[in-house]
Amino acid sequence: MQILIRSARVVDAASSCDGQVCDLLIEQGLIRQMGQNLPAGKSARVVEGANLHVSPGWVDMRVMAQDPGFEHKEDLTSVCRAAAAGGFTDIAVLPNTQPVVDAKDTLGYIQRLGEGQPVRIHVIAAVTQKTAGHDFADMLDLHHAGAVAFSDGNHPLQNPDLLLKTLQYLQPIDGLLMNHPEEELLTRFGQMHEGVQSTLLGLKGMPALAEELIVERDLRLLEYVLGSSPAGNGQPLARPVFHFSTISSARSVELIRQAKAKGMPVSCDVAAHQLVFDDSVMVDFDTNYKVNPPFRSTDDLAGLWAGLADGTIDAIVSDHTPQDAESKNVEFDQAEFGIIGLETVFSAVMTHNQHLPLAQIVAKLTTQPRHILRLPAVSVEEGQAASLTLFDPTATWTYERTVSKSKNSPFLGQTLTGRVVGTVHRGQFNAVL
């Protein structure tokens, strides 16, 4: 199939055409030609539009696919449709399924169902059996079977000895450990961020301290494993060996900023919805705003944007967590945590953008997640594989419906800025309708 993209502005620092408006001719999954006024074949699919932009395909580092085990909330087919609608060509799925991805057979099941999808699925395997935090999964076996990273997903690694030994175990295979930082004894029974709002609403709080303690602990453990604290010398960081998932506090940003200044091989991400809301949205007890980590203070929100701007935060993720109606349409303290976010990551960030350049936002969805996950680099260049995202950063649209099986999004019904036009992946153009 031949695809011709007309007059698209390239957003890719690695491309010789970065910042230029040009045509792209795609054949057999490759970018055959880039230039001006390229001729279209008789059977070519022509893609064009006002203010069209093109970048390498976007990568989401944190997706709860819910399959196997919870297919009534989401399955691998529906999650890929939602990801493609959000502009993603690649997603990394968490191991918190039933059964847990702690063995090759479950990993292979996900890989097989991912074949032929409009999005490439990468599997994050469990650190511990059943993500229970006790006995190690066979990480070496899972690594050779294709796991891109290791994490217990939405179960934070609480045992410091276990985390330390995991870092040591993964060093010889250049493995990546990901952890959601949360001291669960401080957040037990918590419903929202601990602060004035939680007191006024009478809800048990989840203090930012619970996150910050684990960030500080994990950095100290990483430093111990590395042998000594590397001196900051202004050189680019080595490929990260430790990644903090979904940070939410300004203090966490500062701790990671200091670690990077020392040259420590650490990275982190933030969920798109954490860049939009603070804890004031909880006033109506809308369970669609119930997430973990919780929406924090306005100061924390400002700290997250500052971390994006100075490069402390490496990636933006959806933290896509589908929940069915029975899990959300209940009393607030009984509702499950989570938001679906695959379709709105880019639009949420662009709508509430605090002066970040477009190229910087796109890098946090493309090159930086690929680097962290050890995925092959993708570039908008002649001769390269065509894994592309097409979008209009200024178009407005209303998020009226979702292709996810679940509907737990606070963005439904909202008018947003920044619209995905479609993706080119595996030789096909996947239009967003």
C-alpha cells in the first residue's frame, strides 16, 4: 500500500527535515521519499489537512491492558484501538493481569494477541511472583522472552532488600527496573491527596510524603548498588537503569533533579492527567477523579510543569487504567482508582500547556520513552521504517465518545486543543474518526 502525506511539518530533532514542511511517500512500510509536490500513484492513500504535523510514532510507557483476566474492562484489541486513536504506535503494558505476567506463557499470550494490531505491544514483566512482593519471578527467562522492563506495576516494591537485589540482578542484562513510588503504610485507606481539601471533605488523605520517602529510598539504594555516587560532569546520562513511574509531587521532582545532576542513571514519567488537575476537583466526589497517585496541590502541579521544562521528567504517560461502571458508580470510598487516558494524553497536555515548546512535548512521547525502554530509534527520514504520528497541535475538538471498553474519564464531554489525525504503522494508515 502506498501512502502519501501532503504538506506536513516534521517534528523530529533527529531528522534532516526537522521543522520543514514536506511530503512523505510511504511504500511497503518504509519512507521512500521526502520532498515537495511528490506525485501520488493511482492507488495511493493521500493524507492531507490544514496545519498537519508529523513525528515519530508516540510511545506510552504505562498502560493497564486488563487482559488476560479482566477483559470486561478492556482487552488487548480495544486497548490497541484506544492507543491508535490517541496517536500511539507503541504501548508498554503493565503485568497486573490475571494471571500476572510473571511467566513466559502469559507474556507469550500478550505477544501473540498483539500481532496484527495497529499498535505494537511491549510487555513489562513482573519483578515478583503474582506481583505479591515476596518471591522473585524468573526475570532472566522473561527478559529472553522479550520483556522490555520489570515492574510490579501498580503494586509498589516495598521491600528494600528485594529492590536492591533486583537492581543487582538486572545489571548484567542491562535491564530496566520501574517502580511506582508509594509507601503503602502511609496511604492505607487513603482516598485523595492529604491537605486542606481532604480535611474539608472528610476523606482519608494520601500524603505526598508517602511518595517522596520511596523516591529518596530508591535513589539511595541505586546509589549503593552503583558503588558510589557518580560525579556530575555535564555529560549525557547513561541509559537509565531505574525508572520512577507516575511521580506527582514537587519534592519528588527535586529529588530526581538532584540525582540526575550527580549523573545517576535514573528517569521518571508523569501521567498527563496529573498535569491538568489539582485536589480542588475532588469537591463534588466525582469518582472519575479518583486516581493513584492522587491529584495534589497547586504547588505540586507547578513543580511537575517545571520538571518537564528543565528535563527532569523524561516522559509523559497515560497511566491508562480502565474501570467498569460497577467499579466507579459507587460511594467514593468504595470506588476503584484510575482514569482511561490513551485517547487524551496529547490533547490534555496541549490544552493546559504552560509554555512548553511543541518539540519538547513530542520528545517526551517519542525519543525519550524509546531510549528508556531500549526500543529501536525511529526517525522521520528517507529509508527509515514508517512508524509515524500525524496531528494538528492547534485544532480543537470535543471528546464525545471513547473506543475503550470503559468510560472512566473526566475529559469526556470536554473541548480540548490538539487533535490526532492518525498513525502510520506496519504499512497502514490508521485514521482517527
